[in-house]
Amino acid sequence: MTADSSMTMKQEGGTRLQGVNKKSEPGKPLVTVITVVFNGVATLGNTIRCVTGQTYDNVEYIIIDGASTDGTLDIIKRHEHAIDYWLSEPDCGIYDAFNKAISRACGEYYLVVGCDDELFEDAIKQVVDTRLRQADVDFVVASMWLGDRLRKGMRPSMGWLGAHAMVNGHSVGMLIRTKVHDQLGLYSTRYALCADGLFIKKLFSSGLRGVESDVVMGRFATGGASNSSLARGLCEGFLIQLETEKHKLLQVLIFIVRLIKNFFRL
């Protein structure tokens, strides 16, 4: 591939490039919503409508597309007037795309919303009103629907079972102060499916202040990459546990139990 042809694969747009720049105001923090997508034509339009229909009036929306080939880019361009910044180019996976978005985010906090997730229209406003306006908070773990189960609460002591046992969900369920990445670094690209789990474990062990919220923010889609590649997800989760937990033998035993439990799904 020539340099000229690789340059033509990058496209970007959004209201920011037209001179519209948002920022936090006293008592009204700017919240950046991040959606990363690759070939999400079937669901992205609904996600965009969920985000742009938020009742909170200080939201920035960033979409990072991995050079989709199915019409996803047409949907993004159709809604460009409501998207602050979008970028479409080849990437090195989900977490590379997250890192691109974070490096471009202007919000004091950010929220990840997958291209097939649902965000309820009052979600951001309720969390800001109840948790962010008056308190110095580094992250919020909110409530969310996971399939047909309503998940609530924050469980810091459950890290021995993995990040999924500590929070209700990374996508839809967490607002994170953007500057925490200055201390913790960006998402690791060593793990293609579970790097958010590694980041969450680092976040909980960092001493940064997190609070939980009973606000039900939305619904997490259960058909994402980590669910469709179960074997790899289990292996990555195991490696992250070995990296972050002291009792290695316990983690080996837990991994074996999970392999047995999911044997017919692998």
C-alpha cells in the first residue's frame, strides 16, 4: 500500500471541525460519550439516537470507526450534525480505538456506549445530578440491565473473581474522569477483548475515589466481541487475573472451573 492510498483511508468530521467546541462549566461537567464501531450498520443508528437524545445538555459525542465496509460510515455522516467528532480509519482493535477517542476527548468525564448498547435518555443527567455536581469523584459505577438481569452496586472486594465481579459493566455502566488515564495510562492493547477488565482492576487499586449509583443507565448488549469469542475471552481474563492477583493457584483453579462450566459453548 502506498502512502497516498493509506492517507485516503482516513476520514473525519463532526461539529468540532466546524468550530463548535464544548467545555465543562461550573456545576455542569462536560461528559464525553465514546462509541467505537466496526461494521455496525444494523445497530449504530439507534445508539446514535440514544446518545444525541440525552436530556443532559453538556454532552460531547465521539465515534471511532475502524474503516467499516458495510454502510456504517454512511450512518455516521447522516448524523454528522449531532456528532462532535468522528474518525474512520483502520485500527488495531477495540482498545486502540478507545485510546484514540480518549486522546481526543474534551470532557471531564467519559462514558463508553457500545454500538449495540442502549442508553436511557435521562441517564447522564441523573448521574450528574446525584453524583457529580457536588462531589470530587473519579469514577461512578451505575446500575444497568445486562440482558434480563438488573445489576446494581459496586463490589471492590470481589476482584479475585475478575473485574466483571467488581462492576456492573464497563460499557453503559461507568462514568470515568478522563484525567485518570494520566495516572493509569491508556487501555492496554495486549488484550484484544478484555483490556477494560485490566483497566478496571488498576482503577480500583489506584486509590482514586469511586462511588456507586442506583441510576439505571441503560442496557448492555450481550452479543459483543468478548461474548462471541468466549474461549479467547476466558483465556485473556485468566491472564489478567494472573497479572493482578497474588494467589496464582486460586486463579488457576477458578479458570479450570470456568472452562468446565463453559465446555459445551467453547
